[in-house]
Amino acid sequence: MNPIILIIIFITGFVTSYTDIKFGKIGNKVILPAIILALLVNLLDPQFLVLPDFIFNAISAFLFGFVLYLANLWSAGDAKLFLAYAILVPLTVYSAGYFSFFASFAIIVNTFAPIFLFSLIFLLITSDKGAIIMSLQNTFEPKKVIGFTVVLFALIWIIEMLYSYFSISGNFFLTLIIIFILIELVNLLVPGSFLIFAGLISVLRLILDWQAMLNIEFWFGLVLFVLSFLLLRFFVLRLGIMNFGKRVKIEELEEGMVLLEGVVKSEKGFEKKQLFHPTLFNVLSELKIDYAVNVSSSGLKKEDISNLLKWKKEGTAPFRTLLIQETLPFAPFMFIGVLLTVFLGTDVVIFVLSLA
């Protein structure tokens, strides 16, 4: 790997991590020069791979970051920083991955793996016993467990056939991501009919794929998928709402605070609406809602706070507090993700599986 690129990665990583931790911002003054230098160094590198692969990876990284930005899951700075890293890390670094057209997806996996581990440990340490028990009870309701077991039983079969058709080397992490997307996509297109759809597919699988079910590894894998899905979608997110959000009085709101509750106009004035949703598609489906104050990751504006104070004084906004998101600085985790990618040549999931 070109040492100049490694130096740029370290400078970009240290500076953006510092500014994100200290000020909660990732400045263009660091990102834009990093992108320009990355383009120059990569294009002049004699080991540089074919141009189409580089372009497809950059476009995929841009689109991925842009979608997360639109969904208010990333700030504009986070999206641009990911694009910079995607261009910085040469394609020659990647020894294995999910998609040939999006090699930098490995950076995403290596970024979110430490975040998930840190968040889970933090939540378990800071949450009281009652909150943990309540979240576990909600997560493992019998009807929920049975319903999602049927759903995953059907979807895993479909995904495995897709892997075979497109010659993709699937694994646990990728399958789990696709399961999340498929469940929400079907639920969005045919709301209320998803369990019926999954039930029909499950019956078909019982008829056509019964031999696979004679293997103990099949049932071990299914149980692992069900547990992972339920814990991620319900347990972790429920605790996250309780621990990564705090109630702030309207009078104490400050510019830049990110809301977990939006404010919408109602017949009698204004009312609060929860913003922290357990799925990406739920977030995307609400982008058309006309919120009275800024709900993006850039946070509250001075005008928003003035309006909220005015509405409270007039009595049209009967609530006294709003739920504010206490965010983790993302730049340090992305820096760790890039270093893991450079060191391993792939993502942690594929690396661990290669050791087995």
C-alpha cells in the first residue's frame, strides 16, 4: 500500500475524530483535501486497478452515504467522510468482500461492528435491571418469537437461492442485513399480509427443502438468526431509546440539538411525534411529513427554538419537554473501521469466518 495514502488516512482520521469529539462536527476543510489527494495518488499509482472498478466503488459509497443522510441516520459530514475513505483505501487492499462493485462496504461492516459492541456494553452497564427485564419481555413475547421464526424460516431459503443464482458468497452478517431489508420492503408494499406471505413460503420450503432440515446445523443456524434478529431489532433499540435520549425543557433547548421527537401541526395546535424508529423503511416513509421544526441530523436552528418558545407561550404547544438524542461521535469509529479494513484486507466477519 502506498505510504502516502496511509499518511493521509491517519491525518484525516485523527483530525476528524478530534473535531467530532470536541465540537460534534466534521469539517470540509479536512474532507475535501483528503478526497482530492486520494484521487491524485490513486490515479498515479502504478498498481491502480482498472478505472471502472474505482468509479463503481466511489458511486456506491456516495449513494450509500446519501441514503443514510436522507434518512437522518448520518450527518452530511459522516457521509462525506465515508466517501473520502472509500476513495482513499486502494482496491488492491481488499482480499475478499461482498460486492465487486462496492468493495468499501467492508469499511461499513468494520465501522458498525465496534459501534454495536460498544453500544451493547454501554447499554447493559447503564440500564437498570427493570429496564433490561422489560425490554427482554417485549423482545421475546411468544407471538413475536413464533411469528418471526416463520418469517426467517422462509426468507433465509429465498436468500440462499439468491446467493446461488448470483454466485455470491453469503455469510451470517450479509444475510441478516438482507433479512432486515426484505422484511421491511414486503411490509411496506403489502402491509398486514407479510406473515401470510411468509407462511406460504414456509409451507413450500417444507415440501421442497425437507432434507436440509434433517441436519442439526440447520436448526442451530435458524435459532441463531432468530435470536440475533430479535435482539437487534427490539432489545437493543428499545434500550437505546431509554439511554441515548434525554428530556430537555423547551426553555433549555440549544442550537444543534438533535431531536428524537418531531413537532407536527395538529387541529388544536402542535403535537409531538416520535422520530426514533426501529427500521430504516419506517424512517424513509416519513420523509414526506411536514415537521414544524428541523428534525435532520444537523439539529435545531435558532428559529426553531424561537418558534417553540412562542408556541408554548401561546398555548398551542402543550408539551413542556422534547426528547433529545445524545449521539456518539461517529468519526472515531469510522477511523477504526478503516484501519481494520487496511489491516485485515476485508471485514471482521469474513476474517473471523476464514479462521474457522
